[in-house]
Amino acid sequence: GDSVTQMEGPVTLSEEAFLTINCTYTATGYPSLFWYVQYPGEGLQLLLKATKADDKGSNKGFEATYRKETTSFHLEKGSVQVSDSAVYFCALRIDSYNTDKLIFGTGTRLQVFP
Amino acid sequence: GAVVSQHPSWVICKSGTSVKIECRSLDFQATTMFWYRQFPKQSLMLMATSNEGSKATYEQGVEKDKFLINHASLTLSTLTVTSAHPEDSSFYICSASTLDRGSGNTIYFGEGSWLTVV
């Protein structure tokens, strides 16, 4: 079935370090891919998305490229800040199902220290 | 931007009682809302799709008589956990989608509700 696998956390980094959070997926249809972020005490917020192969989603310095050949959508940021500390969720949506149902990964907690 | 609000954020209830969690879309109408559940260190798992004015659609393995969903208006869906047991303790999150001009459907999530059954 459709699924998302992302690296376990927590990921602990110093400020200005480079961030990569791996995400791979399995899908029978043609998925759109998403990264959501959840800051402490808040709901999930869409960080970025990509709807087709080779698309690159970007927002707030974060980037992820939809790689169909490796079924991956890794999240990267060149220089993290303390304010980036949060839980990051990779997710997919099968657009051919004409639904807004999302399938999530387990979430990866990022902790950035000054 | 669009906001989805859940209430309560935290709830503790005794075994055998029922507890209701509300999900409201604050500045848009949502014909469809989704209820997710998250166990510690696990994925958000979709429980059901809540449709305004009709019965909810439950995912396989979710007991519809235990997790009652009502979507009485375009801005409110409720999840009632009936005869709660400690294994129902979890983090429950709702989402709602709205059609944004030029960008398709956008999904917004509530803050989530922690349920502890003692």
C-alpha cells in the first residue's frame, strides 16, 4: 500500500548547520508530496510541496526535490536557526484518488541549539 | 490565513466515559474534514473523513460506533470517543480543506487534542 518513511529523530544540530531529513515513499498512483512542520503547541503547517517528478518545493530556506527514480523527497536547509526547532512530517497524497487524504511519515523532531 | 481550531487541547477522562473533541474552521467553510490519530513516535493515521450533512467514511480498522463523528455544519465537525479506555489515549488531529483560487485545495490542520483516559 501507499506509505511514507522518514528518518527517526531527534536530529540535533547547532545553529547554522546544514540540515537533511530523509523521506522516501511508496505509492501506487501519482502522488503529490508534502512537508509539514509542527511547532510546539501549534497545528501542522504546510512547509512546502511538489506535485510532479523533478519539481522542487521551497519555503523559508527549506527545499525538497521530488525524485521519482529514487522515490524520495528529502528536506534540506543550508543553515538552520534555533527557530526551526519543530517536528517535520513528510506526507503524500494520491491525486488520482480525487481526495485530500494524506499519508504521513512518523515525523522527525529537529532540535537546534545556539 | 485560514485557521482550523480544535477544542479542547487537553482532556483527561475516566474509563467508561465519553469525550467530545471539536474541530472548527474559523474563516472558511469546509465540506470535508479529516480526523487523524497519532500514537507516540508513530505516523498520523487517518481515522475517518467527515462529510457535512452525511455519514462519515471510516478507514479500515476504525470502529465507527466507538469514534462517532458528526459534521453538522460547514464549520464544525466533532469526534466523540465513546466508552473510552486507556488504549484510546492518543493525540487526535483534525484537518479541513478549502479551495484556493489558482492553487487548488489547501489543507489546514488543527492544533491537535491530547486525550488521556485514566
